[in-house]
Amino acid sequence: MRSDAQRNRKRVLEAAMETFAVEGLSVPVADIARRAGVGTGTVSRHFPTKESLYEAIVLHLVGGIVDKARDLSAQNDPGSAFFQFLAHMVEQAAVNRGLAEAMSGAGFDVEAVAFRPERSLEAVESELLTRAQQAGVVRRDITRADVKALLVGCLARERQGCDPEARQRMIDVVCTGLRAEPGTPVGDRGLVG
């Protein structure tokens, strides 16, 4: 790729990441092109569909999230790594409306992109959960799908407006519910509700 084409691609990605983070996934490609200082044809040459632009952005974001998960796993005990990662995911999605929409399944199949073998978000999420369960910190009956639903629930609170105290309260409630109760056999925990 020529250097001017590489610069244009980078400008488009930066403009799209910033725009999607603030305004969500429904932003028209023409707006992204305008903000990048290029024509819509330039955007289309690099990203033939809006979904291919989402894909490039999600791959970039997922790469950072996977790296963070690996760092947390290497530097912390299994329980701390899991709970810190959960909080990190909520925080990342709270400040990035496009990521929050993608995680909740609104208009883009993040699962298809985020779980590629080379940067598998699913693999690191499953590994952190399994390690925390094996360490007796997280309830053994919790599945990755449960954790994803709880993440989406935390993000639903953000629709009422940015409120860091409420966000932390939601994270605390979720983490408390996920914790294994000391001294309680795994099969003896009843569900409330």
C-alpha cells in the first residue's frame, strides 16, 4: 500500500473509532469520511462495507482488551484477575458507545470478529473465569454466557447517563453475586428470585 493510502486508512480508522465511541454505530460513513478529511470513495476503497470498518475497529479494540486480560492474569491471583478484567470490560464499554452497542449485539456481530483464534476474547474470558472458579473465588455454576449477560446489564445502566458512581455500584453488585461463598459447597447455593 502506498504511503498516502496508508495515511488515509489510518485517518479513517482514527475518525471512525472516535466517532463510534462518542455517537455509536449508527453514524453514516459520509460523516466519518468528512471527519477524516477524505472522500467517501476513499473510505470505500479501504473498507468496502460499514461492517468491514466496524470489524477493523473491533479487532483493534479487542486486541487491547486481550492484552489487558493477559497482563492481569500474569500479574494477579485468579480471582483478582477475573474481577479486574470484568471491571475493565465495563469501563471500556462505558466510555465507548460503539463498543457497548457491539457487545450488546446492536447492529454488529462482535462475536464473529472478537473470537478469532489469533485474538480470541472468548479464550481469555473463559480462561480467567475457569481459573477463578478453580481457585474457589467464583461460583462454579457461572458460565461465560452468564458473565456476558451481566456485562450487558451493567452497560444498560449507562443508557441513563454517564454516572461513574452508579457504574461502580453495578460492578460491585455483579462481582458480589459472582463470588463463591466461603465454606458453602458449590451445589448448595440456591438462586434468588
